[in-house]
Amino acid sequence: MTLTLGTGIGGAIVMDGRVERGQHGMAGEFGHMIMVPHGRRCECGNRGCWEQYASGNVLQREGQALARAGGPLRPNSNGGARGDQRQSAGLSSPKRGSRVTQPPKSSLAEVGRWLGLGLANLAAALDPGCIVIGGGVIAAGDLILDPAREEMARNLPGRGHRPLAPIVAAELGPRAGLIGAADLARRDF
Ligand SMILES: [Zn+2]
């Protein structure tokens, strides 16, 4: 199973080396699983979609909010971001439309925890052997993946009595989608 964390969340289920497309070619739309009823509005028209909580857009939105606030990171009100104000020292002020290259670590951890929660659901449904995470956001590496691993382990049904699928970073970097599409075309057409 693979996910790409960019402006949203892309996904694919790979079984026996082949992409599982579903009955109507729509399999893998993980980013639009509703994680929070009546939550943040999503471009798809629903509210509370996973990608509104665990994607690069979230980091950009938080970075912009912090930049507008003009101050150091403040722990958020739900306690989810176990904020350390010292960690915000490297926060840059993102320009609209630009990539956030230095989001605060507590924001990365928050995205990681949302990522892990969704992965626990997916693992419950699909029992994957491995979860590969790609996309631009994954440049943050274990700052996102470690909280994701912890959150998945904490929420997986049957935890402690079943293997935990490893969560690993995609090896091909930002070009993975391009290379994968070319490989798919080479195999299937
Ligand atoms: Zn959506």
C-alpha cells in the first residue's frame, strides 16, 4: 500500500505487484475518507476528509497562520500539538503558494499523528504488508513517520497480537509518481 502526501493524499493498493484499481477505477482515494464528522471543508465537497488533517496543505495553512500571528508557535487548544516553542525557531514565513520548507516540528508531529490514525483504519481494512509514504511532505522523514508509527500502533485493532506493517519512506523521492506512471504504462498497455 502506498500513499503520497502532497497538497492532498494520494493512494494506491498494490497486490501481487499490480495496482488494485477497484470495480470502477477509483480504488485508493484514501484522502477523502471522512475522519472528522462535520470537520474541515474539503475540495471534494465533503467535510472532515483525511487529507484536510494529514497533508502538505495542513502544514502550509498552519505556517501561514503562524506567520500572520507573527509570533512563535503556540500549542494548539486541543493539546494535539505537544508544542515546544523552541522548536519553532526555524520557522520561515511561507509565501502564498510556495512550499513550506521549514514547518514547525510540532506541526509535523500533528500531521504524523493524523497520518497514523488513518493508517490504522486502512491497516484494519486491508492488512497491508508494507506502507510506503511518498510525496513532498515526506522530506521531513521521521519527524512525520515516527508519530505516524506510534499512532498507528496505538489504534490498530488487535494491536499487540498482530504484526505491524512497517511504514517506510518512498525511495524514489518526488519523481516516484512519474516513474510509477511510466512503469504502469509499460506494463499494462
Ligand atoms: Zn474530500
